[in-house]
Amino acid sequence: MSKLKIAVQKSGRLHNDSMKILKGIGISIDNGKDQLKASARNFPIEVFYLRNGDIPQYLRDGVVDAAIIGENVLIEKGNDITIVEKLGFSKCRVSIAIPKSSKYKAFSDLSGKRIATSYPNTVKQYFKKNGINLNLHIINGSVEIAPNIGLADAICDIVSSGSTLFKNNLKEVEVLFRSEAVLASSPFINDEKQQILDKIKFRFQSVLKGRQSKYILLNAPNDKLQDIINILPGMKSPTVLPLAKKGWSSVHSVLNKNEFWDIIDELKLNGAQGILVCPIEKLVI
Ligand code: PRP
């Protein structure tokens, strides 16, 4: 049986979380990232550790069948590559920043200003779309230093925590787009490998749904049971089991973590007691 070749970032902000999500779907990788490639003991894949910026071309050429990569890299270098699934980690923004002391009212203020970036295609497209003149300076690293050394008036780079901008006395003035890690596939993937990729996608979805959800158990007096059941969304409907104590039931359900606190408050108001909330490792619907 042939193996799916999947690229992950060799080093950098996506590497650890990429390996963690592969482990989370039960794929055990044999070798470390000192090797160019590693195989899995229990799943038909080979992992290729590659430089971030090279991955779109490897996908395009069919050298690898799939990749875990930042959307920002695909937007810059691989607009033609298919995104199979968003993975919810390594979230960042691709933004324009200017010195804190500079005045800024509107995007048109950047017309003709020198913009330093390692995202030239992204910046060109954004300026063109907005009909603004661009004076581009392409540099490959330490972009945030450019305004301080007089090389540029503004920069375009990824912003995550914002601490690099802060340290360099810059302020974020335009968000070009938001990015996160994604699973992407090569246009040349064959049917057999597509089936392996579909399995990986399904397992990723189970992990992601699990991360989005919480398992909740609570005790409810039977006379309040219906009110409490009405509050809980549940998957089909909540599980209700009798407690040893007469007149009480145990209610089990699954909540979306974004609605979680609002629902807990309502449950308490409606007489729920002993509320227990647990993480969910995987959720298959
Ligand atoms: C990126 C980016 C910024 C920094 C922003 O660099 O180029 O310098 O992260 O992150 P922050 O908002 O959390 O400070 P990264 O460390 O990923 O390495 P790179 O220079 O190779 O892109």
C-alpha cells in the first residue's frame, strides 16, 4: 500500500502543534525532525520536515501529497493550493504596522510610502485591490527593524501576540487577513492517497470538535428536570439517569465551550447542583 507524503514545518511556530495534532489522531512518528523524513508505525503516511516557504512548491509539484501549513504562506505563495481543513492553531494576522509616533487616518495614508515585507505578493494584491500606490522593499527576516533603521516607513508581517511590534515601537494599523494552520493537498494527489487524506481529515475534525466542546454532568431535582433539559443543547438529547437519592437525577450533556459560562449560569438558576465539567479528547458525530 502506498503512503501519503505529508509535509510539516521543519522548525518555526507551526512545528510543535503540527506534531501534537498528528499524535492526537493516533499517528506515532518514528524519527525526529533531524531527519528529512519520518514514517509512522501505525498509519500509511511519511512525514517530510520542510522549510515553510518551500512547502507550496512541493505541493504544486506533487512531491508531497499534503501539508500542514500556515494559510499566510499559502496566500503568499500558493493561492492555487486546495485547503482541506482549517486546524485552529497558530492563529495570527498579516498586518501593516507603522512607527507609534506616525499619524494614521486611512489606508490611503500609505500611498507611495516605503513598505518593508517578506510577503510581497500579499502586499501587492492588497494595495492593488485598494487602488493605492505601493513602494515595496522585500526583505527576508527581522522586518520589524526596518522603520527603526530608516529603511521603510511601514512594514507588513505576521502579528500573533503583538510583542514584536511593541518591542520595536510599532503599531498595527491594517489587518490584511487572519491566518491559522491548515491541512492542504496537492493537485496531483491520487485516489488511493486521497482516501488516506480523508481519514486524516476525519480524525482531525474529531479532535477539533472535541477541543470546541465540554462534557457536563450535573445533579437536578426531578421537579426541575424539564427546565434543565430545555437549557442544555445536547448532541441528540441529554442523558438522564436516576440518582440513588430519591427525587434526583444525574444529567449528562455536551456543550460548546463558547456558550459554556452563559449556560452554567442558567443551569444554576434553575436548580442544578454538583456541576462537573470535563474536557473532551475526541468527538465523533
Ligand atoms: C514572526 C513574525 C514576527 C513575529 C510576530 O516571526 O515575523 O517577527 O513572529 O509574533 P508576535 O506578534 O507574537 O511577536 P517568527 O518568530 O515566526 O519567525 P520568522 O521571522 O521566521 O517569521
